[in-house]
Amino acid sequence: MSLLSTAEMQRYRGLLDTLPKDSPEIPKIKVILQEDQKERCKEHFLSFVNSMWSAFIPGKHHKDMADAFERVANGTLKRLIINMPPRHTKSEFASFLFPAWFLGKYPQKKIIQTAHTAELAVGFGRKVRNLVNMQEYQDIFPTKLSSDSKAAGRWNTDKGGDYFAIGVGGAVTGKGADVLIIDDPHSEQEAMQGNPEVYDRVYEWYSSGPRQRLQPGGAIVIVMTRWSKRDLTGQIIQNSVKREGDEWEVIEFPALMPSGKPLWPQFWKQEELEAIKAEIPVAKWEAQYQQNPTSEQGAIIKREMWKIWEDDEPPFCDYIIQSWDTAFEKNNRADYSACTTWGIFYKSDSEGRDVAHIILLDAFKERMEFPELKAKAFELYKEYEPHTLIIEKKAAGAPLIYEMRRMGIPLQEYTPGKGSDKIARVNAISDLFASGFVWCPDTRWAEEVMEECASFPNGDHDDLVDSTSQALLRFRQGGFIRINSDEPDYDLPRRKTAYY
């Protein structure tokens, strides 16, 4: 049966209103309209949602989601990511109604459903199984469960289709998927640890497990709230671009639109969302509700804390420090080796007193084998002739320290003390930025340092951040630069040195 046109539907409904109640045509018209509605439910996901979910409150974003799910079902969309805030029908659509609708259309196909815990994934499986068993569903689709389908997380259709639910980290050996659905792979408890490795473990599981279980021509649907640049969405997109892999369609729904209006005003009032925004940390709001985990507002060192040096030439500097943070080896998974060069210069304050400031003179970051690293370190030392060269004694830093000393170059080893983690070190220098004493030129390479600092501690890399904190801690601990909160000390002797 083909779908009725809008004009035909209006005509039939008009007849129901005008024909006598005892007209023999009324039952026939009702059957025609009912059959049309069934066909609409088969063809259009949103029609199916409205039929199965009587309390559904539609929003504009539901239309966008429905359109994407229909393209997944008909095979024209193979890779889909939807990032959206909590309590916006993410799981009801993607992990409950969509798999039920898909298996209704294609009862011979296979679905793997995942969530951050096995319990949650099995819960989705139970809801889908129960829906498939309902009479309202079977009035639309002939799909039925096989007679031996008892488990909520593992069941089959009578046409050979398969539904399998697992939690993140679970094994999928022996299972295949025409559609792989991943729903919120990161838990709030993991995200609150502040350890980026929790995101790496999820990506490793995805790439080595479920991703490899896809049937030829199969599709992947990921629906999740953002947590970090290194979460599953971030790593998939980054690796897809880097390796020219799968092409993904990414749909992002912020809770508050750029206009300030809610994404789903039919359900969420603006004042309710504004109240949540006021109550939770900025970083959490930006990531989870706005799908913007790179927001500088959640950073320890924000972009606006930097002072921009607008002259073409840097100021004369009294003292120069060069700081190296080195990686282990050159490969795609290794960190970069990074070097930043900084100088102390003096500016007059409002009372005419010379006050020490610090400026970023140069930044370098690259993956290198040790011979290249050694040559670059020597080149930068000769270019800037720093008063102090600092190299962290880890990874390639230890042999670099040996080689530089063998060439007669004086340097200081840096070994972080116990309990001095990266976040603590950045916190120890953040007040220098907040007080307006740290400058950088208006250049592309300086922007890279600012960007990495603004993304810390959840950014993809922190090599320039490590080099920066190492250098500024040396300035701070050596008494080269002070702020009002520091203990008073004697003035240091001044020696003017042009940096180039």
C-alpha cells in the first residue's frame, strides 16, 4: 500500500466529520487511515516513535535524529555520531526505539548494543525485547522473537536476526553486527577521575573489539555526551582525519543554542537550564551540555590570561631560560618533544617602578628520533644562548643531558618531586598568568602554545604545557619574577642582554 497524500488524508478525515455516524463508509475509511498509519510507521522513524510512545514531546532535534536514523537503516549513512546533552531523549531514541524499528524493517539483521556498563546495555535489550513482544508493535511489523529467546541481553528474531548487548570492555568474539550502537561509553565516575587514560581505554576497546565485528556494509551509531577532547568522539574523529579512515557524520546538539534559547523548549525551560549552568562547574557545563569540551573557560590557564606583545621585535631580556620536555621515540603514538624559550624583561608600573615580566620568545614541537633531537637542542641553544637550560630527566631527556654536557653546554636537570603531578605544576604558575605578567607575541607558533595551555588538562597533548610549567617554575623559584602574594625578598642584580 502506498502512502496517502496530504490531500487524500484531509479528504478522508473530512468525510469522517461529515458522514452520518451510521454510514457504512466510516469503517472502511478508518481501515484505510489505519493501514496508512502502519505504512508510515514502517517507513518513517518519527511516525513509529509517536505510535509507540504516547507521552513523547517532539522537538526540532528529534527530526534531525530521525532523518539520520532513516539513512542508517536504508544504507546511505554508515558512520553517525550524535553528541547531545543529558535528558534530551538520547537513549530512548538510539538504544530503545531505533533498534526495535530497525529489526521490524529487517528482522534478519544483527544489532550489537553497547553502553558504559553491561547492566545498562542489558536494560536496553530488555526494553527492546519487550516492545517487540507487544501487540501494538506487531500490528505494525510481523517481526517476532524466536521461541528460545529468554535472556534480555541476547535474543533472536524468528527470521534469524540477532540482538546482543554488552558493556564497555566486554568481549564480542563470535558476534557480528549490521548496526553497532554505542550509547554513552564513558561514565561520570570515570570522567571525574581527571585521568585522560580512561578515555584511551575506551577507544582501545572500541577499535580492537566492536569495530572489528561489523558485517560488510554495516553501520555504526554513536550517541553520547561529550566529556573531553580525548573521549570516544574526539579520538574517532581525530584518527579518522589523521589516517584518512571512515567518514563520519557528526551531529552536535547544545542544550542552549547560540541565540540563548533551549534546544528543546517544549521540555526544557530556559531558566531551568540557566540554573544548571550556574550550579555546575563551567568545564562540565561546556562539555556535557554544550558539547564543547575544549572550552577555555574550563582551563587552568585561559587564553585571556596571556598578554599579547604587539611589537614586531621582542623586548630586551635580562635573563633567558630554555626548557625541554622530551618524548621516548618517534612514532604515531608518541608524545612530541617540545622546547620553549622565555625571557625576563622589565616594564614600569603605574607608580613608575620597574616590574619584572616574562615573555615567550620561541616554541618548538616535533616528533623526532634522538639524533634529530640532539641536533635541534644544540641549534636552539646556539640561537638563543640561554642563561639557563633545563631538561626534564625522563624519556630521551636523560641521554640528551649527557650529550649536551659532553659538548660543554651547562644545563640543569629537572626531576619533578613526589606528588608534583602535571596539574599541580600548572596550578603553581597559573597566578603569574592571572596577574598579567606573562606575554607572548602575536604569532602562529605562540597561538599553538596558548591553545595547548587552554586545553590542559584534557587536551590531546601537553608537551608545550610541560615545557612551559618547567620554565616558569624555575623563574618563580629562583626569585626572578614575583607577584603581590609572594614573600618579599631582596632585589636581584640586573644585567641587560639583548635576545637577538
